[in-house]
Amino acid sequence: MPVAIVTGASKGLGRALALALARRGWDLVLDARTAGVLERTAQDVRTHGTRVVALPGDVTDPAHRGELVTAARGLGGLDLLVSNASVLGAEPLVRLEAQPLAGLRHALEVNVVAALGLVQEALPLLRLAPAGSVIVLSSEAAAEAYETWGGYGASKAALDQVAAVLAVEEPGLRVWAVDPGDMRTDLYRAAEPTADESGRPLPERVVPAFLRLLDRRAPSGRYDAPSLVDPLTR
């Protein structure tokens, strides 16, 4: 069975993607900061008959990243690494003049440094996989200038560049930076707590775009989930 590591897997898009992969027979290593919530997700994933290792921890901790990769090795290897864990850097989001610098540093540490650290830890296994793949979660704020989204957007723009260079340096892998679009998640509620979220899709509606990348083994690059079907079917 193929094996995936999914960070930030206890809820939202990480949970939805973990469940979708399990339904396809993937074995999973799941990460999140809150042990109880993560274990409930792991129990739901296990109902699909796959092997699941749930490891609560902080992706900024090198020891925890090592544990995630060791767990994947114990399941037989690593075919897919999904860096989904993200923080905003300020909750709710604020203009750059009020952006807490400590918050920006934390966003860069979680969204960029930890993601790269996990890739570095996982590369020996990914290189051995017949179809080794990396997915990093990007954002429209990485490419467009939106008021109050500057700190978070800067961290995601840096992550996009890391993914682009990794794809050049590791041509045997697929490396995808994916902008999932607005979703009805805790992250978006924390970012803009007064915004109307009724028009945002649930994460489950976005997951098929990620599965299409895997199914088609699309070229490495940056994709946005709402229009993902078009460039892959031309």
C-alpha cells in the first residue's frame, strides 16, 4: 500500500484529505498539535481498514519531524508528503503596520522552515518511491496583494519558491504547490472572524483536485484547486 504523511491532519483540509486517501487504500502518518482531536480523526480514518499512525506534535520541532518520517519508514516507505500545517501569524489578520513581528517569525517557521525541514528528513524515502510526491499548501495571498494578508501571504510566497526550486533539484519527484481557495475552516474563521463564510466550500469539496494531481501525476508546479481540472485535461 502507498504511504503518506499529512501534517495538520486533525481537522479541515488535512482531515478531509486523510479520509480520502484512506478510502483509496493509503496507509497514513498523521500529525497535528492537539492529541485528542488528532486521535478522533485517526479513529475515523482507521474505519477504512488502512494502517494509521497518529503522532501529535509541533512540526517546528526537528525531533517530531524525525518521528513522522520514522513512522512512515515503519509502514514500508513514503510515497507522498503533504505539508498542510499552517499558521496565520496574527489572529485575526491585521495590516502590515500592526503585524506582530513575532507572529510573522512564527508563520515563517511553521509555514516555510518546518515544511522544508520535513522535506529534508523525508527525501531519502521519497527518492526510493516509484512515484514520490510532495504537496505544499499555498494560498492566493502568496500571489496577490490583499489588505491584512501580507504576513501570511509572504510566508506562502516563500513556500511556493521552496517548492519550485525543489522541483528543479529533484526531477524524479513531483512537487506541487496547491492553492485550495477559500474554504470553511477554522483557519479562515480565525483570519476574518466577521466575514460571511456561507459561500465558501467545505474542505471535502476541494479534495478531488488534490486526488486528480495524484491520479494524473501532473507536472510539478503551482496549481489552484478551483481551476485544477482545466490545465490537466487539455
